[in-house]
Amino acid sequence: MARVVARVVVRAADAATRLVTHLLRAGPAAGRERISEAELRDLVAANTLLDPVERGIIDEVLVAGASLVREVMMPRTEVVFLSAGLTIAEARRVVREATHTRYPVADGTHDDVVGFVHLRDVLLRPDTDPRTTVGELTREVKRLPGSKRVLAALSEMRRERHHLAVVVDEYGGTAGIVTLEDLIEELIGEIHDEYDTAEEPAHAGLPAVVDGRLNLADFAERTGVSLPVGPYETVAGYVMAALGRLPVAGDEVAVAGEPAGAGGESATGWSLRVLALDGRRVARLAVTAGRLPEQRTVPPPAAGRATGARRGAAGRAGRARPEATVRARSAGPS
């Protein structure tokens, strides 16, 4: 199914390129000239022959062209790896508790990925030899740099018939994995299957309970709260940066809004409270609105605030700690 959708998406992208060239009456030599994204958007906006569907296709292609693989991947801390030394019986117990189709296989650390196995390789294999290990069943796995563009990665994986790729960071280590479905969803939105959990409603407003893995753009869309950009891509990363340490349940970060009065004597804002952790990662947060108490203020970052652009667009600029007031609470009940 994913392969069929990928074929449609890539063909749509190719068609969009040809469509722009044709409708804008570009000559043969124009294809050899470089044109910026802003210039292309201006040309598309000025053209009256494009219908809304065609404009939508072109816009999605342009947005995807600005996204990187590392922004849509599943980070290594959330990946289920299988050890190459596991027997098939041991591997079956692992995969029955998960809901994935493909599993990367590591021989040692997670940076030593030797391949992947498909669910059917483990569950449907006859029990001919109980000593057979997962390492003997591994298939070759594709590797992609995290800096690769989403659209280029999608075309490459479709052409080479790969459904799973290991994302490699600048140091050669495993940053995470990305699937063909992840790349397609970046272009056309979520693809739901029978294993997906119920999605939290968009534009839910406040108060709200959110997943710490939400990127800043999705968080802003869901809650209406735009967090400052910085050296993080998720709301959990923002909280950790604001605290300046590993979070604990009960920690609270207050984000300043605009002054409520003309003199700026008081201000309204939002509170992010850590509800639960998954290991060292913030798993769930409560988001509420209210008047900010007088608390310590962390200096603002050099960059502005994140907007509700597509996923991963915020969170890549700036090195300063976020503009927030921080209040630490004990892990006990409130």
C-alpha cells in the first residue's frame, strides 16, 4: 500500500513541476536556470490558470522540499531494535508485544545496525532449528543522512524499493529510522492503519494534555501556544532547555505572553507541567493558560517565536535558552 501511495505522490510531484513549466510558459532554456522557492511561489500566485487542486499540489511539493529526513524520523530512543544474537523464539516474544512490521537488527550497540527483519520472517518461519538467530535472517537495510531532503529520500527509497531506512547523523551513528510511510505522510498528511492509536484532536485549545514528542509547529496548532525556537524540535526538548536539567514529574515551566495592561505591569501566559516521564524523556504535559506569577525569567533566544508551519520547521534556529519562567515542583501529587 505504501509503495502505491509513494508512486502516486512522486508522480504528482513530477506532474507539478511540468505543470508549472507549462502553465507559466517557460521556454526550453528556462529549465536550465535556477529559480528560488520565493520566485516560484510568486509565479504560481500570479498565474490565473491554476485551479486550487493544482496550487495545493505545488505548495505541498515546495513545503516538502524544505523538510529534512531527521525532522520526520523516529528517534533511536523510540525504536525497537532486535539483537542479532536473539533466537527466533526470543524474537517472537519481542515482536508480539510491538506493533511494527520491520525491525532494525543491531550487532552490539544501536550504532551497529547490520540490517532489518520483517515481521513475517520471525513469525512465519518454521521451527526447523531452534538455534537459528535473527542475525541469520537479516536483510540489507538502506542508510540515509539526516540532512537529506524528504522528497529526494522518498524518490530514492521508492526507486530502490526500500520501505525502511536507518538515519545516520553527522558522526556516523544511528540517529533513528524513517519509513516510506513517514515520508509520504510529510507530503499528504497522516495515513492511519489498524495499529494507530486515536489521534488527539487538532485545535483542541486549553487546557490540554499533550505528548512531549509533539514538534513546536504541531504543538502551536493544537494548543494555540507558540513556543520560542531554540536548539530543540519538540515541546519536551523545550521544557528540558528551559529547566536546564533533566525534568522530573511535577516540574512546571511558565511561558510569558504579551503584557495584559498598557503599562506592562502584569502579563498573561501559559504553564507547561510535566505529568509523566518515559525514562528520561517527557512523555506527557499539561498545558494551561493563566496569569504568570513573579518568577525567575530566563533570557529570550535570539530568534523569534515558532509559527504553525509544517512539522519540524521550528526548532532549528537559535542557541539561547527559551524565554520562560521556570518553577520546579516535587514529584509528589499536586
